[in-house]
Amino acid sequence: MAESKALIDHFAIYIKDIKKAREFYEPLLTLLGAEVKHDFEEQGYVGYERPGYANQFGFAYDPSKPVGMSHIAFKADNRELVQEFYELAVKNGGQDNGKPGIREQYAPDYYAAFIFDPDGNNVEIATRSQV
């Protein structure tokens, strides 16, 4: 099987509490079709992958690293998924950083929402779908 091309193989953010991060992110990533690929919670890392996609996302606990300084944008297939993701993120302890809507400053069809996760990381969900 040929390896798919991607600029990034995996990306991880640092968090303060791995259990709390898992409670926040796991339902959101499940909504996007991702599943746990690397479950090393005891060692301070949990990684997720969406089958058929080249990239992985994870979070890591390391008390020597700063937290809350990252921005990650997840891709949604449609605007309804942006709305669902946003609502679930806020319900799970995220803080509003920009309700779902068009962001013309990025592109005329760029529909996104922004949430601060429990550690202050800026989490975005975006699509260019018209529906």
C-alpha cells in the first residue's frame, strides 16, 4: 500500500490533565470519525486517527511543557458538522471563541467555529462546504 502524502504526519498539544483532555476531545473526535490509535494514557499520551486519512492528532501530558498556546483546526465535511462540533465542545467544557459562521477574512466560503479547550488551546472546526 502506498503511503498517502501529507505535510504533517501527526500533531500533539500539551495539556494539564490527560483524563480531562480525553473527556473533552474524545467525543469531538468521534463525531469527526476519528478513533484512538495510540492509548498511552499512563505514559502521558493519547493519539487519534481517522481511518483513511494521513494525519494523527494527540495530546500529551508533560509538566515541564507550557500548555494553552496551540491552535488546531479540524476539518468538517459540512456546516452542520461545524455546528454540532461547536455545541458539543461547549457542552464538554470548552469556552466560546467564535460561534459558527462565515469567515470572509479567510475566504468567501470559509465556515468555521472556534473554542478554547479546558487548557486554553484554540480549537477550530472549519469547512468550505456550501451546505
